[in-house]
Amino acid sequence: MPRSLKALLISGSYYPSQVGGISRLMAGVASTLGRDHICVLTGAEPDQNFPDDPEGPKIYRIPSLFRAPKIRKALPWASALWAILRKDRPDVVVLGSLEDSNLGLWLQKKLNLPLVVFVHGNEVLATLKDGYAQPLMALQKSSRIIAISKYTAELVKGAGVEAARIHIVSPRVDVERFRPVAIDDAFRKQVLGPARYAGKVILTVGNIVQRKGHDVVIKALPLIKSRVSDLTYLIVGDGPYREELEQLADLLGVKDCVKFAGKVPDETLLQYYALSDLFIMASRGQENQADVEGFGLVYLEASACGKPVIGGRSGGVSDAVEDGVSGLLVDPESPADVAAAILRILENPQLAAGLGQQGLARAVNEFGWNSFRESFLDMLSDVVGRNDS
């Protein structure tokens, strides 16, 4: 593998400060490959609280390029790309998603740069459903397609892509950041309040959208409370579905045990995991709406914190949650099934501890970043070599 190999990662929407699993994955790819092997072009705004690492990969943040109408993009694109190509001399283009397929195809055609594309699930479903021409062409013309789960790989095959060009590369978790930590009693009391300080806590972290299944957990709470009275369902994150969830909790008479924490700072997120007894995200597939969990990085983050996890049996979640090993898979449309899984963990400390320990070991041994760097660079080197031959 040539040590000088360098990739240009283009991820218009998905890069910090944008919040979400894809953004964390792209940032992890860039950080792991390092300044010598990758540079990044994104439309995501910088986060003033967490500035880009001056020693890390060069990040070109040009939001206007990803927002301007097509007619106005041509000249700014050409100028920006020329500067990047001249300074960094990339050998290969890596797209963070099919969303940026137009630019990837242009670079492939005009500069003969090989193209590698990450696919996550929803964008493939939308492409197949609506027949989007450029994403379909990017799938057909890419040298490699990186699918984040077996489920996503099958979607790509459904677009007519031969299996030899599809590589399954699961998202990785930063096990130095996400790790078991001691509970801060003062923080726990502050978050839960004195009345619920000593009770059980189930936790969901993620954007509050219908796919994530917060509503099914809330519907399960009356069943759970009949056996575990001192319980808090703690929801970290925000989104358009929050008001409806608040109304649902009120309607079902469980408003007192559902707490919305909103968006929380990164430095306190570990403490939210620490004070929880289990993590749940009962994600369900809504394939007719091109809305599905392609993997679910947050499950690995909870596992890395030593927590037993519960996931909805849909999409690529079974790659992230090994049923009976790191957690339990449930029917995401069934409050009764969700309640049974939660009670099974809350009422069985030995099971909870075993799932947490096994999940932690799995996160560290199978999904850490240590094994990613060399294998990914080898794949890029192979792509470049085939393109040059």
C-alpha cells in the first residue's frame, strides 16, 4: 500500500456539528485515517465549542456550495475543488452518502478519480422507490460501495450492483470516549429529581423522530409500572415528534415518569449512560417512507458504556445488537413485547450484568477503530491500483 495515498471525503450534510450516527461515522473515518491520508469537504457548519483539531485532517467547510441552486454552484464548485485538488492531490474520492453522488460522478468523469461510496439505508430506499438517476448511476459506477450492515448490502444488491463491489463495513465506536464511568450522585439527583433519585432508569438517546420508537416505549410503561413502580424513562435528544410524545405520555397517565432531557452537551452524555439501567431504541422500519435504521451506532455507544441494550428487530439493527449476547431484540410495533424485554432485564440483575459485560467486550473487540485503519487504506489502495491499471 502506498504510504502517500490520499482520499477526499465529501459529506455535504453529514459531518459534525450536524448531530447523528452518520456524522459521527464520517468524523471517525477522517480522524482514524489522519491528515496524511484524508481531507474532508463538507457543508456542515463548524462547532465553536468543539473546534476542528489543527493536527487532524484538513476540513474544508464550505456550506454555500451545498446550499446554492445548481446554476449558481458551477463556478464556486470549480474554484473550491481546484484549490483542494491542488493542495491535497487526492487519489480517490469517498462519498459519505449517495446525497453527494452528482459531485462524485463529476470528479470521476473529469479527473478519472475512482469513486467509493458509503451507503446507509434510507437513501438507497429512496433511490429505489423514486428512481433517482444520479444516485443509481453512482451505485453502478462506483469502484466500491461500503454498506454499513448486511441489510444495507441487500438493498444495494436490489439496485443491480454485483456483490463483488459491495463491502460491509460496520460503523465503529470510539471506546475511549464511550466507556463505563462511575455515577455522579449529584448529577443523578439533578437530572432525576429527589423523588426518583433511587429508581430504575431506562434511556433512549437519539433524534426524536417517529422511526426511533419512543412512542412504543411510552405505551409499554403502564405494563412495566405495574411491576416496577419507581421508574423513569429518560429521553435524550430532540426533534419534531417530541410534542406528540408528551401528549401521549399525558394521555396514558405516565407523564410523571417520562423525562425529556433535550439535547445535552457531549461532556455530560457519559453520565446519562452511567445513571441508566438499560438502553432502548425500539426502531421500526418504515420502508414505504424510505425511513429505516440502517445500523444504529447508538446501540454500540451504549454497549461501550457497559449497558444492556434493547433494539427493534428491523433494518440493520441486528448487526448492532446481537440478540441474547449484547442485548435483546423486540418487535418494535408491540408495546407488550417491549415491556416484557424491559422487565426481563430490570428484574434479572445477573442477565443485565451479563449483557452489559458481553456488549462492552463486543464493542471493544469487534467495533473499535483500531482494526479499521489499515483494512480501509488497503481497500482504497486496491481501488486506486485497479483504476491506474
